[in-house]
Amino acid sequence: MIKMNMTTWAAAVVVVLLAGDPALAADASVKIGNFVFTPQNLTVKTGTTVTWTNEDDIPHTVTSSAGAFRSKPLDTDQTFSFTFTTPGSYKYFCALHPHMTGTIVVEAAAPQ
């Protein structure tokens, strides 16, 4: 058994808290600019929250082709976030400019 004084124990707790939970997925982002989603294709793990940011000077939406998610029209610098909990391929587009398309591929997280 390892003995720790209170200072060592507190430092260990801080390290664990700062390191976070490795099982949690990282967040990802997609930029909207010049009538393009960038990146257009993104692969993430389940549990990842993707945030789209409109960097254009006109409104855009983020609309799932299968109805899984739909943003309101986003003005300049507004964001929309969605957390992907189910593996699969999620195609989306801008409802105001349907030629703008993208795909999020969600892979199962590795078992712990």
C-alpha cells in the first residue's frame, strides 16, 4: 500500500481532474464560409459534439438530410451544436442554399 500525505494526495487529485476522462469524446468544429462547410467530411467518435460556426455575412442552416438535427438560420458568428450518440453517416445541407453539403461519419467509441 502506498502512503501519501495530504499535499501529495491533493496534487494527485488535481492531475486527474485536469487530465479529464479519456473515455469522453473530444468536440469538433465545422466552419461555414464562402458557401462551403469546412471540413466538408468529418469523422468523429460517438459522444462527440460538433459545433458549426457561420463565418459568412449571410444566414445559413445546418439541416440533416434524414431529420436527425436542424438549426435555425444562423447569422454571422452564430453557432449550432449537436452531439452524435449513434454511429452512422449523417449527411447534411444548408436549407437556404441546398448546394452546400457535408457529411459527419460517427464511429463507435473504443470499448474501455
